[in-house]
Amino acid sequence: MHPDIHLTLHHARAAELSAEAEPRPARRHDLRTRLGWALVEVGLRLAARPGTAPAH
């Protein structure tokens, strides 16, 4: 298949899938992102804390 045709079909299929996808509220995504990064930060602080006992 010619690369240009393949790319055109890919873009068409991506547009179809995007149109079928259910829209998610942006606020929920923002909250999830902030919560996720907060958990990562807490985990890094716990891992970097000196004097902690190793996990078994």
C-alpha cells in the first residue's frame, strides 16, 4: 500500500474513533492528574527518607 494512502486511512480511522469516544469531563481528568502526581510525590518522599527499614 502506498504510504500516502495508508496515512490518509489512518487519519480517517482516528477521526472515526475520536467521534465515537465518549467525552470525559475535563475537571475529572484534571483532578485525577493532580491526585496521581500527589501520590507520586508522596511515594518519592517515602522512598528517599533516610533511616527507613527495608521492606520484606
